[in-house]
Amino acid sequence: EINAVGIVQYDQSRQAKVTAWIAGRIDKLHVNTVGAFVSKDKPVAEIYSPDLLATQQEYLLAIKSREQLKNSPILSISQNGDGLVASAKQRLMLFGVKESQIAELERAGKPNIRLPIYTPLSGTVIEKMVQQGQYVNTGDVLFNIADLSKVWVEIDVFENEVPYVRVGQQVEIRSAMENGAAINGRISFVYPFH
């Protein structure tokens, strides 16, 4: 039996960054505090971007052009309309616009002024780097998110105990905060350095 002291940490495989896919102004923040729970199905912020507005307008124009060109007896001209639509759609997707949002844009026939920003996973905000009204560049990190449904406990063992520690072994964790109640876990990783 080995007794060791450990520190609860985020599971590094259950963390994600929410970044701006396009430059613009954060018009609305739906999450204002560290520690807030966020869902990947609900936007964490909304961004206004002139580039996004222009690209949506290009997409709507491409759809109109496709309708006008599809009846052309010249094959290369009728196919050109599809190419314009596909190109404009690809650009929207590179800005982080989802397929469902593009379909809604097509239905409405007018651009959305704000683009909702979603998080890649549901979890807890562990860092907030943006304020409402702030201008951001493409790639700027807005939030760091961690899924806390599973966490790591990093323990330090003495050098002479290292040979007895293996991946897959069962461990019992006791926290002073939880009145010493035992939580079972297993060793999932052993750092290759000391």
C-alpha cells in the first residue's frame, strides 16, 4: 500500500478553447463569469463582423445568380452558378457559420448582423479573456472550457515506490473537504519524467 498526496487537476483531454473564427466586435456575451456552466448547444457570445456581413450578402447574391444562370443553354454558364454558391458557402463555413445557420440565411433572404459563437464542448468556464464590446481578431481565445465530469488527481510518489505504480491500477482517493469519504479511481497515466 502506498499513501501519497495529490492535487485535483483538470483532465487535459477534456479541455477546449473557444476562439474567434472571424475578426469583429463582441456585441453580446452570454457568459460573464468564470465558473459558469456552458453547453455546446447554446452560444456563449455573439460577434458583429463586417466581413461576415459581406460574405452573407455574397452568398445571397450567388443564390440569385444561380437561379438566373441555371436556365442557360450553355452548360459552362449554368454550372458556374453552382460554383459561385459553393464558393460563398465554403467561405461562410470557414468563418464558423454552421450548416443550419446557412440554411436559415437562405430561407430568410437577409443577412444576420451577429454570428453566434459556440463552445466545442459542454463544461465550466475556467478562463474568460473577453469583455462585451471588445474587438477581437481571428484566432483570439475568448474562453477556456473544462469538462469537470471527470478530473485528474496528480500524485507524487517517492522514487523507491515508482516500480509499484502502473497504469490501470485501482486507487482510493480521500479528500479532507469531503470528510474523508473515499472515491475510487484508476491510474490512467504515469509521467515519463520525474
